[in-house]
Amino acid sequence: MKGRSFLSTANLSSTELGELLSLAQDYCGINNNHKLLPLDLLRGKMIAPLFFEASTRTKVSFERAARNLGAELIDLQIGASSLIKGESVLETAKTLQAMAIDALVVRHASSGLPLFLAENLHIPVINAGDGWHEHPTQALLDLLTIFQEFGSFAGLNVLFMGDIRHSRVARSNLFAMQTMGISVRMAGPPTLVPPEMKALGAEIVADIDQAVAAADVVYLLRIQWERQQSGFVSSLSEYSQLYGMGEERLALMKDHAILLHPGPANVGVELSAAAYAWPRSRIEVQVNNGVAARMAVLHRLLAED
Ligand code: CP
């Protein structure tokens, strides 16, 4: 993977995913032991995060991952850059490349923008979330969380619930999970579960309670208000009752099943406070694993042999 961009999970083989997960698992312990940090694996490398959309987890964890590996960060403030004077995103990226930046980490509302940059630059571009399209490092940290819980992927059944239509998390996970032998189901309001998901390999389910009871992992998704006009959901309380995870639905879950959410969560909408704090919720584990997963990606793309 050295020198390549990291744009999607759709083109990653099970071997590549397995190697990334194995490396990420090694980095989990190191990330949580500050005495071992920073490593000098990426000493001398410079990484520029370009976040055109809001982020807490992805931005901070990439920064943490880069620092953990000894890299330096060039934090371009989008609002104070020449972008506001009309310079294009591509010219901005080329300007950073001309200053010998080693990699860009890009989040943008436009699906396909990281790919466009990767096609026009010679440095690696890492997709940190593009529009409704993909969020590949989120899928990696989710797989890591699932592997830590179950020790393997084969035969697992994951149910995604909520706003599938606008979810880059659901798409990246669907590709990666199928590659690793996981069965993926999806449920939510018909307006927010596009039938195309079936063509991509997901089973769309109508009986949510039955699907929750059969799942090893229930993965809740936030309604992406920032990516939609009104009309997809009639009312929040109805949405929460029909498609959310409250205590009654939580009681249907198998004893060994876990609850995931990529964050940020709208507590009281897609899940109750009790569900968030449920002992088998792994939401905070996901956040912690985000640093290790991103260390693995930076390592594979940027470390010298
Ligand atoms: N999961 C995720 O992408 O969170 P942020 O928007 O906080 O980065």
C-alpha cells in the first residue's frame, strides 16, 4: 500500500484488511501507553489534514495517530487560507504538495473529491469522509472493534439501523464487512434505506425487532440532517419510537451482541441514554480504536520499508 491513496474499502482485499487490522491491534496498546510514544517511524514526514466539514473524532484521531508515529502536522485553517480568496481545492492541495507535504487527509461534503485530488497529485490522499460516499478509516476501526469482541468475522450478522441513505459509514462498512465474510442487514424508514443497497449486497429488513434479536452487532446511525432537505422523516418522536434503540428493543438483543455508533450520536433520537450507556455498548471503544486504526493506515502508506 506504500505511496497509494486510501479512498475506499471497496478495493481492499481481505489480506490487505487483515494486515491493517493486525497492525492496528498492535498499535492499540501503544496508543494507550504514553510512555512508549512518540515512535519515530514517520519522523521527518509532514501530514496536512484538510477538513472542509466538521469533525471531532476523525480529525483528532488522525492528528493523534500522526504524532504517535513521529510525523509533523501542518494544520491549514480552511477559513483563514487562500481558499476564501477563490483558490480551488485542487490548487490548494497542489500548493501543499509543492511545499513537500507527504500526505493529505481530506474530509469534504462532495462525494468523490478525495479521488479527484488523488488523480491529480502524486502524494497519498486519505479519505476522511466524502459526502454520502465513503469513510474507509471508520470502517477499519469498526472492524477492529468487532474483531476484538468476537475474535473472528465469519458468520457474524451486523444490522445497520437509521439513515442509511446519507451514510458514508454504512457504505464503507458494507464493502469491508462483506469482504471479511460478515452478513449485513439494513433497516430504517423506507425513505432513508435506498433499494440500491440490496444490489450492493445488503439484505433490507422490515421487521426491525426480529432483526435486532438475530444480530451479533447492531450499528446505529445518526440522521444526517446536513445532507438532506425536509420530508424524509415525519417527526422525530415517531422516528425514535419506530427506528430507534430504546430499552424495550435493547432487551431483545442476544446476550453476546454489541451496540456500535460512529458518533456523533443524537441521544434521544436514534438511541436512548440507556442504550448509549448499556454495558455492551462499544461506542467509546470505537473512538479509542480510531487512533490505532489511523496509525495503521499512516504506517502502511507512509513508512519507509
Ligand atoms: N465518526 C466520525 O466521523 O465522527 P466525526 O464527525 O466527529 O469525525
